[in-house]
Amino acid sequence: MSPHPDSALCRDLAADLSAARFRSEALRAMWGVEADDAIGRGLRAPALRAIRERDDALAVLARLLVFGVGQPLTAVDAALPRVGARGLVALGLAAVDADVVAPLAVIRPQSFHDDRGPGEWLLASDLDEIALGGGALAEDHVLGAGGASLTLAGLQLPTPVRTVLDLGTGCGIQALRARRFADRVVATDISRRALRFAELNAALAGATGIETRAGSLFDPVAGEVFDRIVSNPPFVITPRVTGVPAYEYRDGGLVGDALVQQVVAGVGRHLAPGGTAQFLANWETKDGVPGLDRMRAWVEASDVALEAWVIEREELDPIAYAEMWIRDGGTTPGSPEHDRLLDAWLDDFSERGVTAIGFGYVLLRRADGAPRLARYERVTQAIPSEGALGTHLAAVLAAHDRIAPLADAELLALHLRAAPDVTESRHHLPGAADPSVIELRQGGGFGRSVQADPALAALVGACDGELALGQIVAALAQLLETDEDALRAGLLPAVRELVLDGFLAPA
């Protein structure tokens, strides 16, 4: 059953939930830290146990809307005085059987923080594994705020634009995030049920300016261009054989990573000059060709000139990859069905020469002139704050755009400033006066660390925005009693890399 978005009912429902303190912090406080950790592992019993003696509005709504447990009609009416159980039924979120309200969907608060401050959405989606108590999901399941969607939301650039396309919107979380920095958002999906959830969630948030359209990939926006495109596409690689479930929220219906290739091929034609696209993706290492190299080839084959920053966060072998996604669909490891699905996945990978599968972040930009950014890298270290990466990406792109066109003489005239999160560590051998290793560390961004020689470390330390880079290099040459030209030639390439890594930026 699909939701039936009604703006007036959604407004009243949001008011009822707010009055009941139906928010992340209040819910976690109600059932406690340990039960909350258990929820993250797919276990609802500890939280239900913690609130079983409570009959206040927050507890009733938590059991009904978070955990999918039917509640007495009178209790639901009392907890939702504006809409009551009848309102939930009218919205397609619940059914009433005798005196019991049975949920047909979950609603969970999702907090966030971006450059405009903190906030929280109420996100409705299909009953999931927690609410259903286990078992395989329906193939047309509409997912709520999963790990991948939260990652992409945090990656979104927080710079104002006029128009955004959310390709494959699902429950609408990317559209909601994009709307905070855009005048207008077009949200598309092949699933009409997903679009109804996205419309309902926008109404719960009081968000206007989000238009939904049904269709596959770029079909619903043929001939249109946007300032930004965001997408958490159905990139999961699934065997195309009978008996293997194809979930709409994660499976694009194509063989291997062909759907990601199609997104790369089509995205440039729908970007305005200088416009950016951000999406998550899987790519295969196939027939001996690394996945990042295959991604590079797709970008370079685009009929629109694209700049690229592609970051591989992890790489899995075929067994680990298959296990992860079979489990995601609700099939229990060790069961005969799990073994059957695992065989299908491994047969598919073997037949197509796939030896590894990468996952990562893709940022493409329609070049306004000759492409200058082509960065394909593996970043496997822990990220200090993944939810704030959009701010870091925007700052690094702006700094890159400032210095990339500059000749060395022009770069030397710039005033640079070290990022406030940069620290320095020096490692000495016992008894040694000079450090054997100098390490520059980044407290935010991607949490990078860079080994530096004394000259580079001193340069970064002197970059406080007051002196031009050329003045700093000249002073260091005198201090270190070395040839200024040779020092400059060694430092400038490293300075450019530090700008692209976010350690330095034009003042």
C-alpha cells in the first residue's frame, strides 16, 4: 500500500509528534544508551523492554511508529489528538482492526547538522527488518534513512544554487537536504511508492519547492539542465538470474556496475556549465583492470567535458560483498536460502571476471573550459566527521579553483592560511636532536596525514595570511641557508597538493 500525502493532515501529524516530543534525543533518553546501541544492530527487544511499563504519548508512538508494534485505538487517539488513528489511516500509514491500530509504515526522526545549523526530519518509509521482526523484505520496499543515504546527505555541497535534481529520491532525504540550499528541487524515482513517501516526508517537514516525477534515470528530465545533481542510485551489483530478489531501492536492473556507467555517461548533459553532480557508487575490478581506472575511463568517455574527484572508501572481495547485500535483504546467514543466493552471486562474479568491488564517493563537475580537476584516490582512514564533508569539499573546490589556473609566479604572490584543524607531530629517535619524521595532521575533512620535511613544515607554520608565499619561501631559504630557486622548486608542488587536501587555502 502506498501513502496518501495530504498537506493538511501531514501538518497536523507533525504538530502532534512535536507535542509528544517525538524526536531523536527524547526517544534515545527514554530507552537508554544500551538499547539504542542494540537498535543499531537490528534488535528492538531491549528498547521495547525499557518502555513496556510506559503508556504516555511518546512511548505509544515509539512502539507504533518506530518499532511497528500495534497499539490500542484509544491510546493512539490520545497520543495524536489532532489526527488520531483515522488520520494515520487516511495517510496510508496505518490500518485499524477492531480496537488495534496496526502500522503500515514507520516514521523515524532523523537529526542532522549542516552549515545552516541543526535540524531534524520525520522520515516515513516501509516497515523494515526491525519493525517486521526479521525476514526478507519486499522487492518494492522503500528504504528509510540508511547509512548510505546519510553519508550522501553529509557530502552534499552547502553552497546556494537555483536548481537541483535528486535522481532516485527514495524516501526523499536527499531532496530535503538539497532544498536547504536550493530554490527548487526535482526528485525522480522509478518507484511511484517511493515518490509518495518523498511527498509525504516533504509535507511533514513543511518543505515546499520539491517536485516529484516518475521515471528511470534521466528520462523524466529530458532536455533539462540543473546546477546540481545528487543521487544515491540503485548501484548494488546483483546477479541477473531467476530466483535472486531485485530490490527497487538498491538494484538498477543492469548487469554488474553498468548502471553507474550510465549515470556517469548521462550526468554531464543535465548539468549547467560549472554544475556539480554527487553520488555514491560501486565499481568492479574486472579482467585485471582496477575499479578506479574503469571509473576514470567512463568519465573521460563522456561527450561533455567533466572534472572528477572520485574517492574509493573501501574494496571488498566477492564473498564479503555478496554476504553484505544478502544480509541487507533480510536473509539469515547459514540458512539454505542464504547459501543459494551466495552461490548465485559468486557464479556471476566468476563468469564476468570480477575480483573486487569498490565503494566510494563521486563528485563530477561540468567543466567551464578545459578540465583541471582529475583526482582518483583511495581514502581508507577513519573520517573525523563524515556528516560535515560537504563543507570540506566545497572549501577545497573553491581553493583549487583559485590556484589551479595560476602559474608559479602568481602562486607565490598569494597569501595562504593554514586550516585551523591542522596540527603538527614530530617524532624523534632516542637522543636525537632533530626529528626523524614530521607529520602534518588534519583534524577535520578526510583526516589526512602528510609527512613533511623541515622546510615544508616551517612553510605551513608560517602561513597565517600575512606574508605572501614568495616572501615565506625567501625567508626560509635564508634561515635554512639553501638556494632559494631550488627550495621554491621543491616546495611549490607540495603547496599545491596541500591546498587540494585542505591543509592550506588562500587567505
